[in-house]
Amino acid sequence: MSKPEIVKPESTKPKEQFVQSVFESIAPKYDMMNDLLSFRMHKTWRKFTMQKMNVQQGDSALDVCCGTCDWTISIAEASKTGSVYGLDFSPNMLSVGQTKIDRDGWQDNITLKQGNAMDLPFEDNTFDYATIGFGLRNVPDLEKTLREMQRVVKPGGMVVCLELSKPTWQPFKGIYYFYFQNLLPLMGRVVAKSYEQYKWLPDSLIAFPGREELAGIFRNIGLQQVQAYPLTGGIAALHIGIKEKQHV
């Protein structure tokens, strides 16, 4: 099975140290906390996303901000024989992910790499899919990240973002924000002994664009056939865009 060529970025940009420290510290309990805090809904959202992606055998993919690699492995399971890369800036998260990959026997199909989502170390037009799950709100420049994802997918390839979003209707909106801003950090303190880290996670959503605004960014960078799906009352959203095919 051939693997995409990894190219060294032209420059190494400084990483956002605080964000990295958050994920380095919560990596061992990240999966448990995800299940607890989302009431396991993140698994349902990812299943829906995989249905919309319709990955075929042999398809290649790059999972950006792959974390502990649940989505990376799901893509490999669908592709079966394709080359799948996972990229994250947190060595501790990647270590947890590599353990899962080895456990499930995907080490020949999945390659993990530490790197910067805003400066992807891959050639243009390399992958059939570029995905990012619950990571876009954590990058310093989300548009640059999406442009990089668009760059590395093949013409006709798919850019996919699964991310937390902002409910728009009351009273659900008020209940959601109370939970996210008050109860979530408290649960982080009790279960993961990480109050400050889980206090930062809801803060990261404040400046993040809503569902329609993010769909507009997809269109503005040139992605085609953009689709935006609200999930569970708008708690999360799935965005899909297609890279324009080259005209001969």
C-alpha cells in the first residue's frame, strides 16, 4: 500500500502553548470525559458523519486534530485498504491514539504524525478526505486550517468538520449554555481533576462561528456543494464541502 509523501513545512510556527498544555494534561481521561460530558452523543454524531461521507474501500484520508484517534480508526475501518493519516499537536493524545491503533490492528493502515493544523506537512491533492473533529475551535486561525485541508485533498475530494455549535432556540439554548459553562467545568474538576482545562473548553466556543457562519466560511474559501447539518438541537454541527474539480 503506497503512502503519501510527507514534506517538511517551510517554516515552523510557534504553537499555542496553553491550548497544547490543556490537551497534554487531559489526554489520559479525554475519552472518558467525552463520553460523560456529551452523554455519549459524540459517537452518534460521528456515525451520522460517516454515513454522509460514504467512504469507499481504498479511499485515503487525513484526520486533522485527530486526538485519541476514534474518528481516524472509523475512517480506516470504512476504507479497509486505504492510507489514513492522523495529525495532532499533542504527543500525549497521539500516544493514546497509537495504543488504540495497535490494539485494533490498524498500524499498517494508519500513520500518526505530530504537526500543525495550519501548516499541514503534505503535498497538494493527496487525500480523498480531510476531516477535523472537535478541533477547529481550538486552532488560532480556523480559516487557514480549512484552506490547508482544502489544499491537501484531491479535486473532487471532501473537507469535513464535525464540531460543537451554538443552539439558537430557547429555552434549550439557555439550558445548554448553563450546562456548558457551569456544570461541565465542575465535572472536569470532580472526575478528571482538571477544572481549569475544562473551564477553557466552553470558553473556546464563545468566539467560534455559528453553523451558518461557518458554512459561509466554507463557501468563501472556494469549497463547493457546502452542506451544514445541525445535530441534537444545534449542540453540534456537521459541515461538508467539496474541492472544485480541475477543468481540462
